[in-house]
Amino acid sequence: MTQHTVVVGAGIVGVCSALSLATAGQRVTLIDRQGPGEGASFGNASILATWAVVPVQTPGILWRVPKMLLDPLGPLAIRWRYLPKLAPWLLRFLAESTTARVEALSISLGELMKGAVDAFNPLLEAAGAKGMIQRAGKIEVFETEKGFHALKPIMDIERRRGVRIEELDVHELRQLEPGLAPLFVRALFYPDVAHVVDNYRLVQVLAEAVVRHGGAVVKADVRGFEVGPDGPRAVLTDAGSHPCDHVVIAAGAWSKPLAAKLGSAVPLDTERGYHVHLPTPGVLLRHPVHSSERAVAMTPLETGIRLAGTVELGGLDAPPDWRRADILLKSARPWLPGLETAGMTRWMGFRPSMPDSLPVISRSPVHKNVLFAFGHGHVGLTLAARTGKIVADMAAGRDPGIDLRPYRVDRF
Ligand SMILES: Cc1cc2nc3c(=O)[nH]c(=O)nc-3n(C[C@H](O)[C@H](O)[C@H](O)COP(=O)(O)OP(=O)(O)OC[C@H]3O[C@@H](n4cnc5c(N)ncnc54)[C@H](O)[C@@H]3O)c2cc1C
């Protein structure tokens, strides 16, 4: 008999999991309290950031904590009021920043990055949306020599993990991206990086494909589970219950209470990020351009130019600090002369973040019919298709072809 899997959360991770399951012949119900893609997956920088194999917590980050607390507008900021709640997560985050841990974690991130872009191919094919990924590469720009040298240890790890990085001189930068002002002293090109032409539309088309493959997309708030002797047998929502053989928890930054209801305590928190979207920018950008000095990415989407980035440790409840979005625009304005802001929109989203910067992709140690797929932090879009494939393999009892121990839900 066909197995019925309920996937909780229709962000990019849940939708890729649902479509992988549906195309493998499973009956799938995808439940979200909002529409598909309205969580963190709505407003990210839309980059398939395969270079991002270095965790957020790099060696020496401990000494930056006072600045994070004192500068609410810095690239990485901590909200004072949230500090008491954040403290256990923050201590683990800092403990994961030793040179040895960062090297080990980069290997685990690198393993997931392998084939991450290609993993989208079968999903895009199933959705009839093959043109949505562009393999244009990414440009990293530096306004100062200091910024370039600060990134060197990270580049060294990236290179050790096989990331291809080319140094560009000012002339080559101008040829690749003529719309940029001549303000940069250094630039790098990452030829293997791709981007999605519209990250939100991607979630929509994949969710539609789930339905075309016999699945259902339901708008409801998941409140709990009916647990029998063999694990959960129904998912309970504010609009009724859904019997299930398997459950996948892919609820992004909101996964913690759901995992707890299923017997797994996870140190999941959120790194809030912002975007400014410019629908009629009036300037041409050919590649995603990123500045690590300012933690800002600029991505050319089919709907305009998106400026996105920065990290704010402030929990799920505090209102947005729109000054952080305004800083993105302030950074980008001089870089892109003539940038038009008509129709501009601002957004804040919740990256689902584990203290070691690795996602949870794991079978529950408590219930064998529960799978967890959350906590992808800065790289949830990048790793979504790969995660979905692993989830479908685990559900079917197939070998996922990767050692999943580093991503276990009970690793802390
Ligand atoms: C500014 C910014 C820029 C970023 N840039 C990039 C980038 O360029 N590349 C990249 O790879 N990643 C990027 N990210 C990270 C990426 O956006 C996330 O990692 C990813 O979107 C997480 O996807 P998700 O499906 O796990 O979570 P989400 O997209 O947040 O989806 C979770 C879903 O679960 C639903 N849900 C939660 N609880 C319940 C419940 N109880 N009942 C029903 N539904 C529920 C929510 O409504 C939501 O739709 C960026 C993030 C930010 C904030």
C-alpha cells in the first residue's frame, strides 16, 4: 500500500522534500499555516551558495561579541533584550568556533554542498521549470585591503573544500560587471555558484508540482500529533487531523516546539536577516555580488534587484528593526550608480539556525517514522533539493549515499 507522508512546513526545504517524496511514488500532504514559501524562503538572496562551507562562528568570534551587543546596526548584532533567552544557544555557538571544530564542520557542510545545485534538476524537470537556475557565478567585492585579508582564512578553508575561487583585477571586474562603480580594491570570482531567478516563485512552482504528482497542499496550523505505539499516526491541526505513516518536520525556525512534541529537544534559534527589493532598479547587474565586509548580497532576479543579508540575533517575536534594511540600501547605493528605488519593499525573515551552523537532517531517535529537516541557517535554499532527496531516501529506507551522523537531531 502507498505510504502517506505529512510534511510540516512548505518553505523551500519542505517543498523540495514533498516533491522528492511524491516523485518517488509516495502520497504526500504538505501543510503550512501560511502559503508555500512565505517564511524565510520568501525573501532570501536567492543564491545557491555552494561556496559557503565555513560555519558562521569562525575562530575569534568571541572577541566580537561586545561589538555585536553595542552596535545594533552592525553586520552581526545581538538584541540585548533577547540575550537571557539566547545565552545557551550563544554559548554553544561560541564553543563551536575553535579552529578544529570549524575545520570539521566545514567538511560536513562541504559534503552536503556536493551536488547541491544538480539536486534541483529532477525537481525542476518535474515542475517544468528548468530555466529557473542560472549558473552565472558570484563576485565577491572588497572596498578595503583589510577586508580582503580578513577573509583570507575563510578562503583558505573554502579552497581546501574544493571551492574554485579566481582573483580578479580591477579591469576584469569592470568587464564582468560594468554597472559597478570603481570603488573596489579587490574582487574574487566564484565560477561554480548559481542563483535562482526568483526564489519565491521557485517554491510556488515546486508546490504546484507536488499537487500535479498527486499530493495535497493544505493551509493549516500544526498544533500536535496523535502518537500511537509505533509513533505519530496523525498530525493535528487547527483545521482537522491528517492520518500519516511518516511525518517530516520542515518548519524552519519554528521547528523547535514541534520537535519537542515528538520527544527531541533541539537548540534551534534564529538569525534574523533583512532585504530590500528594488523592482525597477534602472541599472544592470549580471551576477550575484557579495560583500563580506558589509554582509550584503545583491542579486539580479527576474523581478528586480534584491539586496539581502546581515544577521540579528533577536528571536522570533521582536518586531523588525527596519534601520537594518535601510543599511543594505545605504551600502549598495554608491556601488550601483543610478540605482532607482521606486516601488521598493523591505522584508525581514528568520533563518533557522543551529549553534554549529549545520542543519538537522535526521531520523528521530524516538519515533522511527519521524524525519527532521530544518536548521539550514544561511544555506537553506542552497541545500533544499539535496535535503529533499535525502529525506525521500530515508523515508523509503534507501541509502542516501552520505554519512548523516553530523546532522543528527541528538548531536548536542
Ligand atoms: C536575508 C536572508 C538571506 C538569505 N539568503 C540565502 C541565500 O542566498 N541562499 C541560501 O541558500 N539561503 C539563504 N538564506 C537562508 C534561507 O532563506 C533559509 O535557510 C531557508 O529559507 C529555510 O527554509 P525552510 O523551508 O527551512 O524554512 P521556511 O522557509 O521558514 O519555511 C518554514 C515554514 O514552516 C511553516 N510553519 C512553521 N510552523 C508551522 C506550524 N506549526 N504549522 C504549519 N506550518 C508551520 C512556516 O509558515 C513556513 O512557511 C537567507 C536568509 C535570509 C533571512
